[in-house]
Amino acid sequence: MTTQQNTQNSVAPLRISAGWQATPYSMVFLLFFLIPLGLILMVSFWEFNEYEMIPTFTWHSYISIFEGCTQLNEYGDTCVTLKTYGSTIRISLIVWFITLILGFSVAYFLAFCVRTTAMQTMLFVLCTVPFWTSNVIRMISWIPLLGRNGLVNQSLVGMGLVDQPVEWLLFSEFSVVLAFVHLYTMFMIVPIFNSMMRIDRSLIEAATDNGATAWQTLWSVIIPLSRTGIIIGSIFVITIVMGDFVTIGVMGGQQIASVGKIIQVQTSFLQFPLAAANAVILLLVVLMIIWGLTRLVDIRKEL
Amino acid sequence: MANQNFEPKRPAGYVGLLTVFVLFVIFLYGPMATIFILSFQGPDGGLTFPLQGVSLHWFYKLAEGLGVVDIGAALKRSLVLGLVVMSLTMVMSVLAGLAFRKKLRGGNALFYVTVASLIMPSIIVSLGIGLQFRLLDSALKWCFEYFAMTGMLDTFGTSLGLYSSALGAHLTWTLPFGLLIMFAVFNRFNPAYEEAAQDLGATHWQTFKHVVFPLIAPSVVGVGMFGFTLSWDEIARTSQAIGDVNTLPLELQGLTTTVTNPAIYALGSITTMVSFLVIGLTMLAVKLLSKRRT
């Protein structure tokens, strides 16, 4: 107890109280995060016309979003909202699966196959540098490769594998998923690598000495101990893809629907109550996913 | 390999994993390399290979401007905003990081808000801030009318802007990274140095200035780099929370649908070079600061 108090006292480097030190930081999140979120919730219950928002309390926006969602239409389809959520969730799952496998493999290579720390740091930085460059540039850099006259099509036609250039390479769901994987695998690699570096190497030796095969060691030792990283990475990737409208817009040729895109379009038409209601629903869906995932870890202990 | 027995065995599947890693790095950098090469496309060349000669033609075209978009002005705006975001991120993150080392009332709540901001879909944050400032506009206009301030009423446009709403939007994205880095730093920080300084009679401020800060300085530079580069490339959170002017990435996003010549690659090469320059300078600074420490 005394040592505890000792550290408490001596750790304080400035005599300014903790509350004051955290004030600028807290104010930013109060002003630009908590209040805006509150306003979204409030405005989602407002009315609007072509010119302005009308303060009131109504469920109109929510009702119009889910209009016709209770039954299938004559073509056997559900409503636009459910379809859009369906396709957004589907893309999220595909991207999540690919980034998880790829990110885990890369992290595993960095953590267990590279011998010197210097090399490890260098290769890790090599993987993370593109994160600090422009996302849009990284997206358009696929055009010379995947376009109608791009490198891939030139080679395919040149080798005689196809007669006509393949159209679905660019501005399609394929290019959207490819761009997501390109942009966000980093969000898987970093937390998983971080978790793997904390694994006590003697545990792996022990498993091997006791006759576990490589797969058994991977499955029963490494994966369970990397769980935190896997979950944090998954949260990042899923929430980013669920709310995205930039990548889907640019790589989908502005043709593919997503929840984020709906919100963006409604905002640009000044239909704020509708956009706000959509934002609330998106938030609930994302929160449900995160809640499911975070119950398993305490992020703070992992830093 | 004579001393193979003394080396730890390569894990199973080494060759496969190495292949995956190499392919992944090519996948990461290959496309960037292609647009870098294509930005030197000859005047007659198009958006794809082959290169029709090598020239700086498209960089000159870019300098002349792309249609109605003033790239120079957008570049300057993004640069200055990035520097402001960088400075604020460094100061606020360090202060908050120090606060979290003491007993901080509401610290848990603040931490959860931080994580929430990090993983909140950006479009929601952007919409919220846009909405907030539009409501503020309405309130201000109502006030001007109420107090019959006609002068203000005529001149007032909107409170949305680069250094109000857009700055706030950027900070909600950069500060969480800043604080998490500070957590990682202070988790590994040995308080013995501080105790020693204070035992020798240093004041709190002296302890911070001469002991704590030099030790955390390389990480603070890292926080600054996060602040600048994340702001420099930010689109999603800025999109709905900016008024009439646009930042460089927003202009760039618009140009992807309108510009159909390699000038856009030239622009891409320039922005990427700025990012690389900042990363390089950061690494240099971190290295120098760490060296001074020992």
C-alpha cells in the first residue's frame, strides 16, 4: 500500500491537476463528437421540407426508411434499405475474411519467421508506410492495372486467355473488395503482430517438445493467444467497411450502393432528418457487432 | 550451413509464408509504383501503359491547373491545416497522456469515448459535425435578426469552415491515435527516473522538462507524424463538415471522375512524395532524439 502511494505521488510530473491537463482533449471530444452524436439522434426525429428542418418529434424518417420492408415486393425483393444493408454487410464479411487470413499470415511471418529485431522492425515499417499515404491515390493507382486497357487486360488478351478485355476488373464489387484489402489489411497486421510478440516463445517450444504438430501449435497455442489482436483488427476492418462511402464510390464507379453512400447522398440533398435516422440505424448495427466482439477483451491492457 | 544445429529451426511453412509476405509487399507497393511511373508519361500518352516517351509534361499541366480546380490553393490549405492538426494533436495527447497517469476522474469514460471515436464510422461523425454547425448557423442568424444586427446578417455566411468544423473533425480522428501512442509509451515508462529527479530536489516542471519530456520526445514526434499524415489524407470525416472550400484529398476525390489524363497521376505522385517526406523526416528526428537520449 505504501509503495502504491509512493508511486502515485512521485509519478505526478506537474502539479497541475489531472482534470485540467485532460481538459483540452476532453473538450474536443465533447464539442466535436458527443454533442454532434446527440444532435444526430435529436434531428433524426425532426421533419424537413425543401428549405429547412422543422423541430418536432416524429418517427417519419425511420418509418420512411423501412417503408415496404415488412413484405417482399412483386419481384420477390426486399426494400432498398434492407438490400443495401445486406450488400454492405456482405462486402464487410468478405473483406473481413480476406484481411484476417492475409493479415494473420503476414503478422505470423513477421513475428515468428524473421530472426533479427532490426529486420523485423524494417519489414514491419515496410508494411505500415502506405497507411500514411493518400487513400484516394492508392485507389486510383489500380486504374492503370485493372482498367479496360490496363496491364491485366493487356496481358490476358496478349496471352490469348480472353478475346475481349474483361470488364468486371474495375468499377465493380471485385475492385471495391480489392481496394479495401489493399487499404486496410494494415489494421489487421498491426494488432495481431502486437499480440503475437507478447506470446512467450517457451510456450511454443513446449508445445513442439510435447509432440504437437505445426498445425496443432498454431490452432491451440498461437491463435488463442493472438485473440485480442484478431478481435481489435476485426473491429477496425468491419466498422471501416460498414460506414464507407469513399472507397465504394471511387472503386465502384459511383454505381454500388452502401449505407454510407445513402447517408452522404441524403446529406448533400439537405435531407438531414433522413440522413440522421440512417446514421442512427447504422450506428446501432455497428455497435451490435462491436459489442459482440469486445466483450471478449480489454483493449487498454493490450497497449 | 555448418552451424545449423545452433540456430533455431525455421517454423513450418516458412517458404509459403515468405511467398505470401513478398507477394503482399508487391501488392502494397506495385500499384503505387505504376502511377509514379505513369505520371512521367509523354504528352501523347494516356492513363495506361505503354509509356509514350518520358516527360514532365503532366506536372506542367498540373501547375497550370486542372479545369476549375485551384490545386495550389487546395494544397496550401491542406498543408497548413495538417500542421495545425499536428501541433494540437501533439500538445493535447501529451497533456492527456500525463493526466491518465494520475488519478483522473472520468478517465474511464474519456477512454471509452476515445475508442468510440476511433471506430465510429466516419460518415456519422462528419454528418454530426455538419449538422451541428448548420444548426449553429441558424441560431446565429436568428440572433442577428432578433437584435436587428443587419450588418452581421448581410455579411454572415456560415460557421462551417477549415479551422472550425473541419479542424474539429480531423482532431476526432488524430487524437485517439495520439492518446493510444502515449498510453503505450507511459506503460513502458520507468518512474524511477522521475523519482530520482525529485529526490534530488527538482520541481515538477523541471522533472517534466529535463527528465520526462526528453524520454518521450521520439514518441511525441511519432504522434505528430500521425497527426499530420492522417489530416493530410483525410476525406470521410471532412466531407460533410467543411464549408465552401475543399482540402486537397477532397479535390482529388472529385477529380477522379472528371480528369482523364495522367495529370491526376502527377498530383498523386506529389501528394505521396509529401507523405514520404514527412515519414522520412519523422524517422530521422526519432533517430536523432533517441541517440541524444543515450
